[in-house]
Amino acid sequence: MTAHPHPGATDRHDLDRIAADLVSWEADELAAFLARRPEQRDDYRTASGIPLERVYTPVDVAGTGWADVGLPGRYPYTRGPYPTMYRGRPWTMRQIAGYGRPEETNQRFRYLMEQGQTGLSVDFDMPTLMGYDSDDPMSVGEVGREGVAVDTLADMEALFDGIDLENISVSMTINPSAWILLAMYVAAAEKRGLDLTKLSGTIQNDILKEYIAQKEWIYPIEPSIRIVRDTITYSAEHLPRYNPVNVSGYHISEAGANAVQEAAFTMAAARTYIRSVVDSGMAVDRFAPRLSYYFVAQSDFFEEVAKFRAVRRCYARMLAEEFGASQPESMRMRFHTQTAAASLTKAQPLNNIVRTTLQALSGVLGGTQSLHTNGLDEAYAIPSELAMKVALRTQQIIAEETNVTSVIDPLAGSYYVENLTTEIENRIRDYLDQVEDMGGMVAAIEQGWFQREIADNAFEQAQRKASGDKTVVGVNKYVDASEDHTVETHKIDPESEARQIRHLKQIKADRDQEAVERALAELRRAAADPDTNLMYPTVDAVKAHASMGEIVNTLKEVLGTYRETPVF
């Protein structure tokens, strides 16, 4: 007996009968009802512009077979990467934290862990992201403001002081300087005598999305890909439980991309990294199991669920068909989800709790492996402790009060969701083909293609909001002019920056300067050979207490810097 994902659509006769029923229904019941009460719009589409039918039937999923849907933990992983999903354990609840000096963020970590958080996630300040030391003139006014400041190994040690790194996973949101943070993390763990094979976590380290969306880079594109390659191969050798890259669609979406673009451009970046590592001589099954991904959960509920299912299936097929992966672990896309910061509003900020809850639920129903829920006050500032507690409680209520975790992929078999999943996968593949036709991702970036695609969609969405065609409750509809929109926000200690700079100067004064210079000279030599892995000399440099800025500037001498050609 042949199994089918959709009851009723078992043969051509059934499909013809259903199609005839639909025609009859449209001519009779629907036509009569529309004559009395017209629909609100002439055109219905998802946020990505996919046309929506009034109702879906088995006819709409006739092209989607059981092999496309399947079972959880089985290729093509449409229904989730693991056989038990949340019945085995819930997703990791990972609220992002980071501000001020490392000691201050360490206190926030402890608070969140006391509230039941099951994984740590770190935001770094702009100087750290861009590879500037806190005492650099470029850092004035930004130290510890939008994340935690980390200059040297001592800061990394303070950041995780008293935290059991062998038993809690740590995600670090860092890109152009990510390999240095990983080196500091490894050095701090070794100094504490920890077993590197027990460390689990992620560095974001997705530099390609910086060139197309977030715009935080240091070096040219090709050398930057080399650094990502080096972190992947180093981790495969020394950190078997660590994810050396978190390929990120989230920032692509926040820059203005729609759901299909987010998924497709993330897949294009993944393909580029995988090719780079395979070309270096490492077999795909040696490193692919530790690749991880990061997506947004936007407000178009069903499109987001379908996006997660579609990109997981598309990824499995890419790894199997293009790269010859043979191990199930290589083809399982594991991803973190964050609710959409760009959807949050200063107007009526309590509405943000509702937005975040529904976005989080779409991530859960889409099968995410970890989740961050935004704070209600993030349109104003770094979240307060109260906002973070509410955000964490949102996840805990979904996990423990709603019963949605009891059945794996509960929306599977929905005519609408399965149709939308297949449509999104097809559109992802179309985008990937376009990138290949242009010569690959690097060529497409240099031509400004990604940037134009995102900018065009962002402009269209801004127009829709401005005209009121796209509702934003409290902003362009249901506006309450008399309401006090202010909320109590987190305050940065004004003395934090000065203390961090004094600390850095003391570290530089106390260290062995000759050891630092030797380590940086070795790093410079390694950079000149594109086949040499930069992680090893970087670990040695941070152990000598070389600073973030010193390491970055040393490599600028060899690798150069990058300036984007503007896209209009």
C-alpha cells in the first residue's frame, strides 16, 4: 500500500472530484456570499509576495509526495532533524545578553540562569565587533554600549567566571573578529583545565552576510572566507561539539529581505563556506555535522513555519546531491531562531509581547533547536532585567503550558502549509540558480546583486507601511495619541567605559611585550600563506595577551581592508 501525506488525495479520480467540488463551491455558495459581503482585498499574498488562494485542497499538494514530507529525523528532514524533537527535550532557551564590562554581563548571565535559561548567548559592543581596542579613538562612546567589551584574554575569563563551560552551551554573536573570540574562548578553557571536547556552543562567524546586509567587515571577501574556513577546520580537529559558524539569515531579514530571500541567501552563503572547506581537502562529513544556522521568526505566521520546513528540506538535498554527504548528521539543518527585532515598536511597547509570542510559536512549530525572544523594550535600548524575564517566561509558557511540544511538526499535512513549504523551496532553488549563473556568491556580492534585492524589498515594505497597506498596530492603525509610550529601560553605567580602558592599559603594561611581538610576527607569517590555518597562531597570540586590536591590525598589513561599491 502506498502512503500519502494528505488523506483523500489517493488517485487521479479523487483529485478530479475535489477540483470539480471546488468549481461548484465557487459558483454556488461562494459567489452568493460574495455578492452580499465582498472580501476585504482583491489580492492576498504572504509577506514574501507569494499569492494565496482562498482555500487549499488536496489538489494543491498533489505534487508533494510522502518522500518530500516524511518522518522526523529522517531525510529530507522536513519535519525536524531529530526523531523525538521536543518530546526528548525542549529547544534551548537562549536569551542574548551583553553590555558594559565583562563583569557586568557575567552578572546578567547568572540572573538569566537563575530564571531557568538553558544556554548563554553573548552580544559584543561595536569596537569588539570591528576589531578595535577599547582605548582606540574610534571606540569613544561605544565601549560596552550595545554589547560587552572584550579586548584581551583576561576579559574572556571575567566574562565566564564561575560558569561551568563544560555543561552549558555558549553562543557568541560576533563576525569579522569571530575567530579571535573563539581563540580567547579556547585559551580561557585551557587555562581552567577544561576538556575542549566537552565545550559546546557557537560563534556566528558568518562574514558573507555582512557584505550583503549588516555591513560589519574588516578584510576583503576572499581572505574573510579563508578565516571562516580556518575556524571550521580547526574546530573539526579540536572542538567536536562546537559550531564554528552560524550562517545567519536573521540579519539579512532585519536589513529588509523577505522570508524567501532570507532562506535563499543563507543557503548561498552556506554553499560557499562548504565549498571552501571541501576544496581545502576536508571531507564534507568531517565538518558538516557542526554547521549551524540562524533565522528570524517574522510576523507572517504560516509563511514562517513553512520557511523553516522548506529550508531544512532544501539544505538536506543540497548536502546530499551537491556535496555527496552520506551521514545523517551532515544533512540535518540545526538552527537557532530569534524573534524579529525590526517588528518591535516604540509605540504601545506592550504590544511587543504579543508580537514576540506569536513569532516564537512559529519558530517552535517550525522545529527550531534554540530560541531567543526579544524584550518588549528593545525598540528603546538593551533589554532590562524585567523585559528579559518576560521574554524568557514567554518561551517557558509555550514549552510547558500549551502542549504544542507533544506532537512533532503538528502542522504537517495541512494543505496550505505543505503547498507553501514546496513553493518556498522552489523559490529558494530559483534564487540559488541565479547566484550560480552570476558566478557564485562572491561575484554576486561584488556586482551588488544581493544588496539591490534586499534594498528593493525593504523599500517596498516601507511604502506599504507608510500607506497603511501593511498594518502595524499602534503605529499606523489603532493609534492612541494620548498614551504614554515610555518604558523603564536599562541604563549603562557611565563609568564603565573608563574602567574598561584602565583595565586594558594595565594588561598591556603588565604583560611580556617581547612575547606579544613574537606571537604577532608568527601570525603575520601565517597570514602570508593562504594554506596555513590562522587559528593556531591566533590562539598563541591571545595567550600572550595580545589584544583584539593588535591582532586585527597585524592581519590588515597582510590581508588588506575592504571598501564596498555603493548600490543605488
